[in-house]
Amino acid sequence: MGVAGLSRVLMLRLNRVDIHGRSRLDEARALQEPGRGLLTFSNHVSLFDDPWLLSCFSGAEWVALRWIAADAINFFGSPWKARLFNAGKAVPIVRGAGIDQPGMTFLVERLQAGDWVHIFPEGGRSREPEGRLRRPLKAGLAELVQRSKPLLLGFHHRGMHAVAPIGSWVPRIGQRVRVRFGEPKDSTSLASDPRALMQWVEAELLRLEALAFNPNGNPGKPS
């Protein structure tokens, strides 16, 4: 919780975060119940999208934090790292090990228990200019949905590439990050068709990305 608190100071005091559609996250979280979790997904731009950005809307209590899939090598490569990120509800995922691995099974169990899980379907950070979506997306999200049928909620963020540039461990200040939430979706109708599910996820992220990059668009007031 100390990390989450420091992340909010960095992002909300030393930088600026505009969140559009925040109420949709609150509505989706209110619908969580045993057997029906919430799976959020977003684009991935910087090494510190989580916890720096996600801490801005994850709540102030440990129980309110999301579970998140994290790269086993980068975040669990030593005992002290493993202890820190375990405390932050990160779950080690081994790249290249497929979807049938302990970390994925644990995330399914969290969703089945009614918890909140976040995943980056790109499978890694984007190297595209200004963090545009990297395709094709990874199929791990479809596996989670097939086995737990959660509520789905996507969001797109723009500006983290300026707060945490690639290759830098020191955050920049005075930057502006914009977050835009999509609409919550019942995954039941898509759970049996992984291809259709991933097409919907990709279309949703591209739709939100287009709004973020549209210079003539009116984003409205942050909520």
C-alpha cells in the first residue's frame, strides 16, 4: 500500500491524470460477486503503467487493489523482488510457457472468486510511436475469459511514455496522462469463441485509441 500511495503522489500531484469514464469502472466493480469477477485490459506503454497509473483508480485499501499478470523474469527474478511484487498482488507469468501455467490458473481462480484482475493483452510494452497499440494481441486474455466468464472493461491511456520513457527508471514530472474507459461488457456471449473475443478486445482498444489521438475530438471533462 505504500507503493500505491507513492504512485498516487507521483501521478496526481507531480503529474496530471485526466480520467474519462471513471464511473464505468466504479459501476463494474459494484457488480463483482463470488463467481463473477472483473477483468480489465489496456494498452501497455511503460514499465510502470502499473503500479504508477493503475494506483490512481484502484482504491486506498489492499483488498481493493487489482491482481495483475507480471513478467516472471523482470519482476520475480530475485527473492526480494518476488516478495515485493507478491505483496502488490502481482502474479508471475512465464513468457513462452503457454496458457497452461500456474500463474494463469491462479488468475482464473481470482476471477472465479469475484476479484479484479488486470491484463495487458499486447503481452509487453509497445514500441510504436507515442505508444500506439501493438498487434497481434496475445491469446491469454481469451483463456481467462473462457474459464471464468468475467465482466470485461477496457481502457486506453496516453502519456505514460513521457512519464516513464523507455530505458529510464527515473520518472519525469509535469506530464499529462489521459485515461479513457470503455463500456463494461458481459463476456458470456463471447467466452465460447476466442477469435471473436479477441477481435472485440482489439476493436475496443483501437476505438479508444482513436478517440485519444483525434486532435479534433472533444474528450469532455474528466470524471
